[in-house]
Amino acid sequence: MLSLNFIRENTQEVIDRLSIKNFNGVEIIARIVELDNQRRETQKKLDDSQSQSNILAKEIGTLFQAGKIAEANRLKETTGELKAQAKEFDLALENIKIELEEILIRVPNLPHASVPLGKTPEDNIIVAAEGEAKPAAASSVPHWDLATRYDIIDFNTGNKITGAGFPLYKGKGARLQRALINFFLEEALKAGYTEVQPPYLVNAASAYATGQLPDKDAQMYHAGLDDLYLIPTAEVPVTNIYRDTILKSQDLPVKNVAYSACFRREAGSYGKDVRGLNRLHQFDKVEIVQISHPDQSYKILEEMRNHVTGLLRKLELPFRALKLCGGDMSFTSALTYDMEVWSSAQARWLEVSSVSNFESFQSNRLKLRFKDETGKMQTAHTLNGSALALPRIMAALLENNQTKDGIRIPGVLVPYAGFEEIN
């Protein structure tokens, strides 16, 4: 959530920067400024009324002590009027604050100055690339056919048990999943992250704090009876560890890694781009989260991007990193890099990670602060990244490593998987 003070002091800048995200903020920002003025005026009236009432209360006490009962009673009538007036001001102030909060939470984060202009993924900028995007051999087949051929992923049984988008991993498919999870976790531990194992359900306050609510309400599975949400990513519970928390500057950066299943409704998704493992309702992911000093967050963002590309390099997958344009960025992000791997059999790039800096946007909702060396309170920056999401990594590994005899397992995964080939 954007700071109200920042909006008030930089109104035109906010409108201009929101336009980079293709968000027309003219009316909503004007309404925020109008409500903030009303809030300040009403607060002053309330304070003045309460102050005057307090002054009169002291005078009344003095008059009673002096035996001036009639004068004291007249002032008591005045204080009664002032209290009634204050009650009206207080109610009006509460209504203004509620409307202000409801509008503020619908304003996206401001994009960083380096975010490129654009409306669609075609406007994203490639900032790094490694490996060759080779065309598939004539005998190559997509991963959904390989999964059936080697009996490692059963889409039909998953559909029977739950529905489309909930695959059943079997045999070496399940073991390869576990190997990837362990590999990603171990690499994060080597990079200084502390592992946590979060809940898979969160309350509305947690989903609100990281920006999933109200923006992504339709994409989340909701357990209505208990008013809990299945997590779309471990970012939500892990970041909320620090909700309503005051850290010390020497504690920063805080680095956490978590494995979790993730649940997304993906309403409206259809077509060839969602076939097989390309888009699922339930999938596994290892997430890295950092809480940072504001002065260090963009340096840390680059470190996180390098961590993810390092994983892809070790998996021997051709990859590229893209800086997202304004129109392709998330509601909460100030700057995002997407990492994509080449799918040879599908002849296209598959997104496998997003690494984002949210600056203070989430922290304002989280009320996450830290004390600097002088004891001054500051708002921390939050960052997160997929390191990595498994389904499309699995798809690319199967497709890119298929041979006439089976599917070769990258050497870095063999100690975790316990086998070198799927056949």
C-alpha cells in the first residue's frame, strides 16, 4: 500500500508513475487527496472540541469548589454539547478513514524508474540469456506424452481424484519432484537462507498484508466455513511471519526459504498453453523471501536473480531473464524479473520464476518496520522469488533431455534422485 503522505506530497508523480502500469490514477488519486484533506480537517475539529471540553471541565471543577453552582451547571451544558459534537466528528472521521482505506488498497505499487514502457509480455526486455534454444528433433515429443510413455505423471487419475490441473506424480516422476525440491532447498541454504515450513492456509489479514486481497481474490481457493485461504505461494505465509514486527537494522537482511504446495484457481485459463504441466491448480514451489534495508533492496534483487539463474545453469537448461514492462507487472511489484526456460518440444519459452522487489508496498500493509542505528523507525523493503517453481522445470527437463533410450537426468540432480535416467 502506498504511503498517504507520499501521495499527498507527490500527487502528480504518483499519477505519472501509475500510468506506466497502464493504471489511470487521476480520479482515484484525486479522491484520496480529497478524503485526506477531509480527514485532517475533521481530526482538527475533533481535537479542538475535545481540547475545549477539557478546558471547560477544569473550569467547572474550580467553579464548584468556589460554590458558583449556577455558573458551573451552565458550563456543564456547554461541555455536553461539545461532547455530542465530538462524537459526531469521531463518527465522521471513522467513516472517512474506512473509505480512504478501501480506496488506498486498490492502488497498485509504483513501478521503479527503470521499468520499461509497455502493455503486453511482448514489450518485456531481455536482460540476460544463456544456452541455445535448439529446435526439437523430429522424434521429440511434448512432456505430457513422455509422462504417459514412462508412466511418471498421470493426468487422468489426478483428474479423477480431484479435477483438471491436479496431476498425480508416480514412481520416478515423484522421485524427480522430490529431488528438485531438495536441490532447490539445499542451494538456498548454501546461499544463507534459513528454511521455514509455513502453513498452507492463511487468514484474510495475511492475504491482505501481502497484496493478494483484494487484488487476487478470484484466483485464490477459499475455505468459506473457516474463512481461510489456500496459499497461492509460500511468499504469503513467510512474509507474514514479520507482520506487526519491529526489527533492528543489524538483523537485516532477513533471508527465508520455504517449500510449499501452491494453489491457484487460474480462472479463465484454457487452450494449448495450459496443457500438461504448463498451468496447474496445485503445484510445488520453493520460495525465497528477503526483508531488506531500503538502501540495499535493489542490490539484493540482483543477487536473488543471480541465485535463480545459477539454479537454471546447474540444471543445464537454456534460459533467459526478462525485465517486465509496466503493463505486465503485478499489482504489488515495483520491479520484476521473469526467468524463462526453453521448451524444445513445445518450441517456446516457459516462465519458471519471478523475482520481485516490492519496496515498502507490502511493509506498509504488514506494519513491518525496523530501527536504524540512530533509533529512528523506518519501513523495511520486502522481496521474493521463485527458486524455483517445479511444473515447467519438470516439463523442460523431460522435453530437453529426451533420447531414444529414455530421459537423461542432469548430473546435479542424480545424488538427490538416486537414478541417472528415466526409461
